[in-house]
Amino acid sequence: MQKAHRITNLYSREMNSTHLKFAIGRVMLTKEHLLKHAISSDQVSIKGHLTEPRSYGVYALPLDRDGTRRFRFGNHPVRQQELKHEFGSCTLYQLFLERKDAEKLAKWLNKEIQ
């Protein structure tokens, strides 16, 4: 329990930093580190409803009423189509081969705008 509390405190202190860090075990990841793992959409090809190799996108949604942009993530391109249907549009922000990287970036971006 103490370890979780320390991670929470570290996370809270770093929230205002321009280099918000994620605590993962003992590894600290910055936004820049995550972006280095992003791939180009040219590196995957559409095979049925998914891509080969499997990829995960981070998507920017249209602006909220208060002018805030939110981000979502999921299997590419299935999640992109779901978001377009739900919100009318969305833009692929980044693409990853690892789901955890897409999830972390989307969470980071959403925390950054709060």
C-alpha cells in the first residue's frame, strides 16, 4: 500500500510539470518517450477490420462545448470508425504497435488539458 501511495504522490507532484511522468514499476516514462514509439500509418496495412501488424491509435475528438479537446484510444481502424459514428469525426493523433503505449498517451493528453 505504501508503494501505491508513493506513486500517487509522485504522480500528483508531476501533474504540473511539462514532462509529466508515468510510474510503471520502477520505470518513468515521459510523453516524449511514448512519442518515440509511435509509428507511421504507412507501416501497417488494413487486413479485414484490423491492421497487420495489429496497431492501436490515439484519436483526437472534436472540441467540447467549452473548447476542450479529448482523446481516446483503441484498435486501429475499428475504434476510429466507432468514434466517427459516435462523435461525427475524429483525427488519428498517433499510432502504436503496443496497446499500453496508446493508452498511456491518451491518458496523459487528457490529464494535460484538465
